[in-house]
Amino acid sequence: MKKGYDFYSKYVNAFSELLLDLQEREVDTKRIDVCANKIRFVSIAKALEKYKTVEALSAKIGIDIELLSDTNDHTKMIACVEGVPYLLGRSSWISISGRIDIYGGGLAALEPDDKAQLINARLAQLGDNLIKVVIVNQKIRAMMSRKYATIPANEVFKQVAEKARERFASTKFVTGFYNHEFAFAQLMFPEVAQKLSEAYGLPEELTPGITVITSDTGHAGVKIVGSWVSPKGRFQQAGTEVYLRHENSNSLEKVLEELPNLFIKYQNMALKLAALMGIEIKFPATVLKKALKELGAGERNAKMLLETLPTNDVTAYDICMELFSLPARLDIAETSRLELEEKIAKAINLDFTKLDNDK
Amino acid sequence: MKTLPELKNAPSVKRFDSVLAEDWQTVLLKSLDTLNRLEKDGYVFTRHISRPVAKCIVDGALNNSIINTAINDIREIQEEKDHGQFVFNKLSEVLESFFAVKTANREGGK
């Protein structure tokens, strides 16, 4: 099956193969920023009224007939971006229906001509608002709003695996998969299995691992899930996960910063806390509020923690210890306390220097 | 005098324990937390003692001369009569940890 087909998908058995494939895919990717009113949808049926034959239409678009008929089997639409026609890939529908505010389940059920008319009307309304059109393997795979942050899938896998190797000594690739909507890879860390299972009080036969799922087209997000892998190869989720949407100022750097929060018990806590003792904080109240916000632990709790925070010479260690004390100081149900403890444990991995400003 | 493993397994040290830390790092950190609390609660100024010891933990290498200086500084504070029994006892706990770490290091049993 050609890579441009809507249902193209591939399982890979080696990590290098996944990286190479996604690298090639990235080379065959164009991301065009364009004003909404410079995009015009037309059904293939309508285009054929003008060009008469499939051959003539495919020649006009500059694409082979097979991809044209593949599109005619799915979205049945072409989108002209600043006058240049592109086939509309099936995966693009997620972003078109979701990201440019055309809601309603009925939209997908409309005939291609009606759909094209409706979308064109909406695009005209959006006027000169920028839209990022993502074209992969000769078809449009996504149309993102201006808030979209580009985080290519090949870079996600490459850099997450590098970071994982740094932390867990070595990685063993289990399996990988990609299609036009998302890509995933499963990695295991056999060298640290004993230490990690000991830290979590689990049987030694379980091996820690992660599943990395990312989409640089339709779904536009990165999710990294810590897992325990049974001897039979079954992945079972382990505690927290890292999830970041591709939007606003989110970046791959932010994803990598979150990675130490997976298998958080596998760390040198003494070293990290000692390092925090050397970080002086200029704006303790602000840092405390920002830290609570970033941890999802309720900014409103800052007032109570500030009461016991030293007034002079505050360090990141002081703030971290105040944060650690929070679950025990609140009158909440046991389940809520455990949830809060899990969130607060991540405080040790916060970049307090970055949070230390009065903005 | 308690040994390093005994101190490391004490309930009050458990909250600072983690799989990748060496015993001496965990025990020293607990001592630094005690010093930090004494300062935070307004008893004595200890930051000049904590900072260099914290750096040892971060560097992952125990520096005997830094520990010796810290021990001397703590003794000096203890000799000042006006801090009371509570502070004296807390500082004694810290000293005990510092000596245990020094001894374990000398014997090669980190």
C-alpha cells in the first residue's frame, strides 16, 4: 500500500526503523500557514464536472490516480490552499471538525458538496485568521488553528528515547506503529527492573517500560504512559502519565521536562533536595502559587503554606518542603489525599528558577 | 554512637530515602533538614553549615574537610549557652549523623 493512502499503517520491529520512517515522513511533510479565507473546499464530484475525467483531474492536481480514488473513497474532497489543490486526507477531518469550530455530529453525514459549502462559509467567517495546513505524503492530514504548536513525531520518539536511556541505563524496543493519525512505540527498561520493582514493592518479574503515543496531525498531542510489563509482554499502566497537547507555548522541551515524573520513586531524592538548598528564591509567594498551579494542587492553598514559610532567605528547598507538607495539612478524604500526594511528589522536579519572577 | 545503616533505617530518615541515593547522602540530607528547621524556627543560623554539605550531596562525593568544618561549627553553636536544651539535642543528633557518615566513609562502607 502506498504511503499516501488514508489507511496506510505499519508495525515496526526496530526502533531505528520507526525513527527512519518518521524522518522520511517528516521530509515529505509541508506545514503552510495560510489565512482561513484563502482555503477553499470542493468535492471531487464537483471538480470532475469541470475536468471531466479522473485522469485530467489528477493531472491538474499533479497526483497519481490511485491517491485520487483513495480520497474519493473517503473524504471525497479537495482543498485549494492559496489556489493550489490538495487531496483531503481522512485524518484531517478530526482537526477540521474540531479545531475550526464546526461542531455537530451531523456534519460528517452531509454530502460532500454540502460539506464543502458549509466549511467554506465558516472559513470565510474566519477571514484572515491563520490556519496551519499540514500536508503529509501528498494529502492534507490536518488543519490546525493558530494555537497549534508543531512537535514532529520523529523528534518526540528520538528525544524521549534518549532521555529514557540517560535515566534507565538502556532501553529495549518492544513494538512500534504509525498511521496518518498517530504513532506509538513501547520501550522497556530491563536493566533497572530489579531496583524499580523494589522501589514500588512489586514482583521482580515485572519490567518497567513506557508507551509513547504522539500525533502531529489530527489529535495533536503527546502522551507518555509508564507501564509494568509482565513476562508475557502485557503492558499495565503504572501511576501517572505525561500528556501535553500541541498548542500555545507547549514544546518538546516541556514534554522532556515532565519525564522525570514517570516512575518518580526511581530517583536520588537526597541529591535533588540538596540541590534545591542552593537555589535562593526572590519571590516566594509567587513561586509557591505558580508551583501549586503547575502541579494542579490548587493555588488557593498558597495562603496557608505562606504562613509557615520563612520570611527571609527562602530557598527552593523551603518551598518544596512546604509543598510536601500540604496533603497532611488539609482536611480531605483519604482518596483525595493520595491523589494530592501523587501530584505534590512532582514538586521535586519543578524548575524553581524558572518560576522565580514577579510575573 | 549509631552506625550509618542504623541511622538510615530510622523512621525519621525514611521520608528522605530513595532508591538511587547512597545511604550517606540520605542521612546527611536528613541532618541538613534538621539544621534548616532550626534556622526556620528562629533558633540558630545554620545556612553557612548546610550549604557546603549540601554541595557534597549534589556532587555525590563526600568531602571530609567540609564535614570536619561543619562539625566544628556545630560544636561552636552548642558551646554558646543561650540556645537551650532543645537546640543542643537537635545539634547532637546532627553531629551523630556526621560522625557516622565520616566513619562509614573511612571504612569504605558508604
